[in-house]
Amino acid sequence: MSAAGNLPVSGARLWDSLMEMARIGATAKGGCNRQTLTDLDGEGRALLRRWAAEIGCTVSVDRVGNMVLRREGRDPSRPAVAMGSHLDTQPTGGKFDGVLGVLAGLEVLRALHEAGIETEAPIVLVNWTNEEGARFAPPMMGSGVAMGLFDEAEVLAKTDPAGAVFGEELRRIGWQGEAEPAALQSLGAYFELHIEQGPLLEADGIPVGVVDRALAQLWFDVTVTGEDAHAGSAMGPRRDAMVAAAILVQAVEEIAREAGADGRGTVGRLTVTPDSRNVVPSRVWFSVDFRHGDPRALARMGEALEARAEALAAARGVEIAVEPFWEFPLTPFDPALVDALRRAAEGRGLAYRVMPTGIGHDAVYVARRVPTAMIFVPCEGGISHNEAEAITPEWAEAGLVVLADAVLATAGRATGE
């Protein structure tokens, strides 16, 4: 791919940076385990800080650990144009989820520095803390606090499964700063490049996704209560919570498929009581995650789950409680920034698809306060949160050039250049 566009970025250097970062927390199967606020997370942050210093960017860190790399513009009073994503990974994560967006942003800053291009607005790169939520839940804590959606004190007090405290771990690895997280609400624009984490772009041979919205989400806690019984007891009188739960889990998939192409339905967690090989389960709890691009359709999915649960409880002599747990609204991205991405792809001669994200990203929280848009690039087989996660250098470069050109157009090349 030619780099003869608005900004002479280097796809090869981006790829080299991705591979160097991937050595921190590398796993035997080719992925990364660089969970948030571990020593390895601190090591990855330190590498990013070193790279920033090499090109003269200032680095600040806020009280929840969000890193901000800043390159001044001709007019420092103008709101900064931002890029960003995250460096933390799942325990068995890949090399590209989140990391691509951070290091592509770094490559944009490097290219600006080398070309001596001055922009009107400052440009910043943000490495958000704990996007994954693998060690400390919920996910997207850094962006959530910065955008005023999470309470800072509550986040700092969160514990991981081993009892480690978020704030204490942040200080232990040396990455709790003094900056005010809410200062990031003053950004003028935010772009995030990410792998699709789905199969659509690869299947259609399209190198770029222009993301114009995030699907609405509705989560439930479901508890099925039956009665303990010996595994050798007769089948007739049983009130088996597991069988009822299994039927309802299947119903979650059916409801999502019936909702159309934008429907999503997932049961990601399930616990059984008493969890004994020769006891009929008396209680099963499981999570339900519904998503859709139409809030009305999403509401109907929730209503369908409750109706299925009521009918199933009556038919099988069990009790089923369906409790709302969390709701995330449909989040449109900024039309002007979406158009900037479209123009950037067209200017580079790259095919693109306008599409939603059904997955939570820091950009989805940032969009509540700051004009935001996202770029997707394909990933092989749609596989992510997996050590087998893979992209090609060509896909990485396609996302990079679209990001670079849209950022430069938004920040404004200073006159006289």
C-alpha cells in the first residue's frame, strides 16, 4: 500500500511496534497475558512512555491510570483531537485487541514528528486503564471514570478475585498519576482503531469498517430454583433446575436469532447448586446479554425472555426470577467524524463498510461526552479474546492510514505548510 496520502505513516514500523509490545506478556500459544495493573501492564506502559519521549510528546497520567501522550498544536487553546484504545489484555488474549489502536496512534504521532507537520489543534493519544475487565470488573473503568459514568472512589476500591485492591495495585506498579480524569471530557474529538472481533469484513474482503454506532445492550441475572433430589430418584416428581435452565439458555439464542441480523444473545456465566455429581440441582444462576441496534427490538427481546421464563416455570414446577442487571443505550457516533473516516478511506482507495459495533469499547463511553468515531479492520476468522487472534500487516496499515488522514483533517494542518 502506498503511503503517499495526507500523512506519510509507516505500516512496517507499526507492525514492528506491535510485535515488540507483544513480547511483554507473551504466551506459549502466541498470544498475550498482560492483564491490567500487573507488573507486565506496567512494563507495557513504560515502553509506550519511552516511545513517546523519543518523539517529544509529553506524558501525563491521571488518578485512575489513564495515560495521555500529547503533541502540541499551533493553537493550544483548541480542544485536542484524540486517538486511543488500551494495552491491557485478557488472560489468554491476542496481540492486537486494543493494542492496535494505541500503537497506530503512536505511529501517527511519529509520522507528524518526522514530517515536521504542525497541526492547528493539539493531538493526544490515550491508553485507557482496564478496558478488558478481566482482572477487575466491570470493564472500561478508565474511560468510565473519565467520562463521569463511574465513581472514582468506587473504582479505586474494586478488588480482583484474589482480593487485590485496584487503587493499591495502581500505586504498586507506579502508574497512579495526579491528573484529573474528567479533564478528558474536554477533548474535541476521539478516534479509536480496533480489530472487528467478528467475521464480516474478512468474509466480504473489505479492509476497513467505518463504525457509526454502538448497539444497545440489556443484561439480566436469571435464577432458576427447583429442589434437591438424589440422582437415583424417579424422574416424574423432579423439579430439576438445571434442565429448566438449559431450556431457557437455548431460548436466549432463539430470541436473538428471531430479532434479526442486529440481534445478539449470549449466556456467558452459569453456576450450579449444590454442584454435586449425584444430586439433582436445586438452583442455577446464569447471565444473559442481549444486544440490538434498535432499542425497541431490544426491549422486546427482554420481554420475550421474561415470557419464556414464566411459561417454563409453570410447565416444569420451578421458580424463575429474571432480574435486570445492566442497560447500555444505543450510542450513535458523531456524523462529522464518521464522514471524515469515509472520506479518508475513499481518499486512499480503500473499500469500506459502514457498520455498528456490538462490542463495548472505550469509544462507546467516550461518545457520551466527546464527538467520537471508530475504525474496524478485519481479524482472521473473527477470532478475538484468544491467543489465536490474528490480523495481517496489510489490514493494520489500512486502518492506520484511515486513522492518520482523518485525525490530520480534524486537527487541521497549520497554514503555511
